[in-house]
Amino acid sequence: MRGLKAAWVSVLLIAGVASAYHSTDEKKFDLFVTTGYGFGVGGLYSGSSRTFSGTTLMDREDHYQNFGWGIKIEGGADYLLMDHVYGLAAINYSFSAVPGTENKQELIGTSTNSEKFHWSVFGTKLGIKPTFKVLDLLDVYTTFGIGLYFASSGADLKETDVGGGVSTSKAEDSNNPALTFIAAIGVEYPINANVIAYGEINCEQMSFTTTKTDYTNSVGGFFDDHIVNYQEDVTDRNPPPKIPGTNIALRVGVRFPLF
């Protein structure tokens, strides 16, 4: 956590002292597309995969959920507000594509049950992007801003009994939207007057609260359709799970100055 706070402070300090200059014919408006991969910072324990031989535990692997972990895609526009400072607006989408998102309980030679998680996040953001040069060699920028993100999540459940019978169900979560704080630092490389490539380190700080889980499409005798509601300080319900989404992503992109 201290390392994450230090990274935020560093990005903001760089933005504050940026004062070098770009060419006077800098275009005011451009479009950009970005893709990359986010690595979760923290996670909520979601269970363990275990393999038993009789009553002997042979293997165990713990799993954690973080909605910021996965592939990221973003598109948006920059507008030059003043010398070397852009405003930006963007929409983005990310989805889980990582190993270790399935809890699996296996009794060797008998039964197996699994809970395979999935999630995706869609959001919009606004930010400020100062640009400057380092040693008159590198075109560098920082970004800081705020966003509103929405998460969709759930799990596919499967139970195989001793006789080989299979039961399945689907769980879909309802999550509150998350206010997100964003920071980034990147380096640009002009390919020509109309195409600029860049690479960046991007940080999103956020978490999501799950309000209910709806179990549907149950087949077989092990599962049944029902709804689980979460509420604080109630004796017959669990408190709402808070799923972290804070992540650090490595991203590459291309922007297209238009006019």
C-alpha cells in the first residue's frame, strides 16, 4: 500500500513541475485507442481449490478476486486546453482473462464441484494530461483524473456427484458503481505527423460493493434458483462483499492528431 501511495505522489509531482515546450504547430484535437493488461493490487479471498484422496488433502490453491485484473481496451479524445495541457475524455472496457479464477473441490474417484468466476468493467473518465519533454529527447505526459465505472460479475457453478450426475447453475451479481481515481505516466513516439504511438503505466484506484447475487438456470438436484441479498448489521444476512478493483496496467496505444 505504501508503494502505491508513493506512485500516486510521484505522478502528481511530475505533473506539477512539467514545464517544457512542444512545437508551436501542435494540433488541438486528437483521437486515441489503447489496449493493455491490468495487474490487481489486493484482492478479496474467494475460496480455495482443493483435491482430496479419501479424507487426505493432497493439494490446495487459494484464489482472490480483483475486478481490475485483466485485459483493458480504451478509446477517447484529447483537446488542447492551454500550452502543453490537454483535457481528455474516454470510455473503457476490461474483462477477466487470468488463470486461477476457478474454485474446484475434487474428491479423487468420486465427486467434483467447481465455481468459475467471471467479471467485466465498463467506465467513463475525464482527466487532465500535461505534456513535456525530458532532456529534449523524450515526449512525456502524465494523466490524472476521475471516472465512474460499472462492474458485471458472476460465476458458473457445476457439481458432479458420485454416480456421474451433473448439476449446474449460474450466479449473477448486482454491484454498485465505483468512483475511480486515475493516474498515468507515458512516453510518446511520433511515427509521422498524423500518427503518434505511446506506451504508459496506468493506475486505477477503485472498489465495488455487491448488493445481491441471483442464482438462475439451475439444472439437476444439487442447486436451486434463489436470490441472496447482502446487508450490513442484519443477523440473517451476510454484509455486502467489497471487491477490490485497484490495478496497475501496462498499456500501449496510438493517437491521431486531427486538427
